[in-house]
Amino acid sequence: MHAPRTDIVAISGEVNASAHAYGWRRRPVIEIGYPMWLILTPQERIALLAHEMAHSSNGDSRHGLVVGSALHSLAVLIDVTRFDWREGDGVARLFAECLLALVGLPVRGLMVAMELPLHRSSQRAEYRADELGVRAAGTSAMITLLDTTTTRAPSVISFLETSALTAKPENLWTALGAAVEAVPAAELDRRREAARSEDVRWDSTHPPTYLRIERVAALPHQEGRVPAEAAGEAVDRELGAVALHVAQAIKENARSALYH
């Protein structure tokens, strides 16, 4: 991948994976969403990691020192200045939140001004990351990984939205796997066809998934250079050590959202 060595692997409850950088030295961080990881085959997991690592070497300006740092700083300021008043917080808190939101308006405007020119290059970077990922995982694994994001991943999101509060943390992942496996093939086909109606948006950082699949399929077929065993039992054991903590965090976040 010609990517720098990853300094930190973070495990979260997101139905996604992403690449970040931290600190003034912009050290690479890979965040693995455990719910997403759980529904992938070992070779698809390699494709997922390869795609995210490729963002460090595919010319994606969002991960660069100057642009990446600026976007991160603006994102933090936007989060700090967002309006977060709820009924019962009091008039003084309402005034303070309104004032803070007004202060944050220029920050939001600057973020939009920075992001708009980057969207086209970000879409090209996604295509390039897919191409680089094929080297490591192979053509078939990259195609099925992308397909999963529009067919099986929505079932994961739906399950967590409806069952995170009721399922016990120690049983969450088993129940999640069973729910995803229970989705009929006809429903997966319907989602796959519906995904093909997604329009190309100039204001989006990602191109439509079906176009990414077509792009990968048009490349010369490659077998993966990294064997499936690289994401096999040893990795499962390591991630299994934190799986319960992730499940507990998901449940706590769901309870907090319900309370608010």
C-alpha cells in the first residue's frame, strides 16, 4: 500500500471504518467499527483495512498535514459551538447556547468554504483507495466489501437502533449476527438495486457505491496478496477482548439518546 505504519487501532461501535491522524506529527490511526467488522469475511476485512490505509498514500488532501489539520480544528470548533440547549436547562443556559451558536456561524461558513473544493478530489481519492486495496485483498473481496455496505450494513444499523437498549451486552454480537443472516436474499437484491439509483453528488465526499463497484470490476482481476489468515483467529481473539466494552458503550449511548 506504500502507507505509513499505523500507530493506533481504535475499536468503536460505528458501522464503518475510517482513517485519521492525530497530533502535530499526524500519526496514522485506523478506526474499526466492530459491528461492521463482525459481518465481514476475513478477506473482506483485509479489503476494509487496505482501503482505509490507502488514504495515507493516495493523494487524499483531507489526510494531509495542512488541510487535514485545518479540517480537524474546524470540526472541533463546530462541535464546541453547536446549539445544545434542552427544555429544563434554564434561561441562562439558553442565552449562553444562543451566543455560542452565533460565534460558531463563521466557523461553519469557513468549513463549507473549505470542503466544497475538496469534494471532487475526495471522490477521486475513494476510487484510488479502492484500486490500491485490490492489491492487498483482491478484486472479489473488494467488490463484496463494497456490496456489503449497501446490502448487509443497513441491517446492522437497523438492529442497533432497535435492539441496543433491550439486548444484553454479552449477547449483542450473537444477536446481531443472527439478525443479519436472517435477511432474505430477495431483500438484499432489492437494496442492491435501490443503491443503483443513487445520484452522483458534487457535494459529497464519496461517489455512489455502485460506481465504485463497477470501477473495481473493470480493473484487471487480481488475487489478494495478503492471505485471509492475516485477519483470522488471532485478530478475532484480540478484538474479542474489547468486544464487550464496545457493546456496553453502544447500550449506554442508546440509553443516553433515549433520555435526551
